Amino acid sequence: MTSPEQPPSIPPLPRQRRAEETGGGAAAAGRDAITALAADRVIAVVRAPFVPDPAALCAALAAGGIRWVEFTFTTPGVLGHLRRAVGARTGCRIGVGTVLTGRQAAEAVAAGAEYLVTPGVRAEVAAVPVPVVLGALTPTEVAQAVDLGAAAVKIFPARAFGPGYLRDLRGPYPDIPLVASGGVNAANAPDFLAAGALAVCAGSEVVAPALVAAGDWPEITRRAAEFTAAIG
């Protein structure tokens, strides 16, 4: 297993650079968020049919070293979960993923989302005042996400193409913050980071739906700690 490299440098993306030149606060917020993500390197993605206590879930993840939590629009009542998690002030950065429409994006921001994540390139979602991680797969989609002002680009599904594909993308896009998502686990996460990923997404290996529904916070903390230990 290869050892993770130091997080790549993060120069402003094209649209962020233009915004910063005119004093754009959203661009500065995006750069601050991505700098913090480069340090933490893990986003826990919560996909569960039932979340009994979103604040306790975030606290359990934070206790295991994961401080970025992404609730998703595939979870019933996600906006209520978001509000409760944000209001609890657990020390986590709380965002919403699987955002597909401008309306969903606006609702998530109004509910307190600190960042948004999409599975693909979604221009409507990019036009919000919080950092957005736009999903992409091909080199063309990565460029489109950058042109829309994405704070970072999520390569999805990462498992289908492996760390080597992400390393290849870093060739033409050395300065684009890339996040590996989809099938990432404690065994392969170090390889994605070593290939140049800014961060990785931890899914059901850490936040298994059954554990979330049961409120088994000690086990989720243990799994989060195991994941963060694996990436060093």
C-alpha cells in the first residue's frame, strides 16, 4: 500500500480567481473550506432511510476523527436532519449531497448547509453562496465543473476506475482539487490520496445504514477512527 502524499497546493480556480479580484466573499469561503478539507481529508456520506439523531451521529463521527458530514437528499427528511445537526454545533462541517436541482440547493442553503455536493455537473446547483463540490468523471466534465466555479470536483464513481485514473486526471489538471467518491474504503483510500486526491468520501463502511438507524454511535466512532487511522 502506498503512503499518502502531502495535500496538493490549491491555487484559485478560474471563476474563484475572478471573484477574488473583485472582492467576492463566496470565492474566499470556498477556498477556506477546501483548505480545511485538505487537512481533514475525509467526508462521511450518510445514506440511510432513518436517522434517529443527526446531532449524535455527527458527534460520533467527530469523536472518530471525521469532521465533514454529508447528509443526502436520498434520505427522508434530510433538511430537518441538517437543521438539527447544524444547530447542535458538534464541530463538524455539515453539508448536503445528491443535490440535483437549483431548488434543492436553495433549500439546503436556507436550512444551514455549509457546502453542497452533486453526483454530476449541475449548473443550477453551482449558483449558490456556499462551496459546491460538483461531481464529474470525464476530463471534459472536470473542465465544465471548474468553469462553473466548483470549489472542488468529485470524481465519481472512483471505484470503477481506480486510483490510476485519478492520477491520470492530475496530469492535465494538476491544480484542480479532486475528491474521490464511490467505493472508497479504508483499504484503498490511502491509494487515492497518494494518487493526488485532496480528500476521499467514506460511505457505508463507516456510516452503515443499519448502524445509523440503530443509533449505534460507539460503533460508528470506532469505524470512523479505523478509517482515519488507515489514511494516517
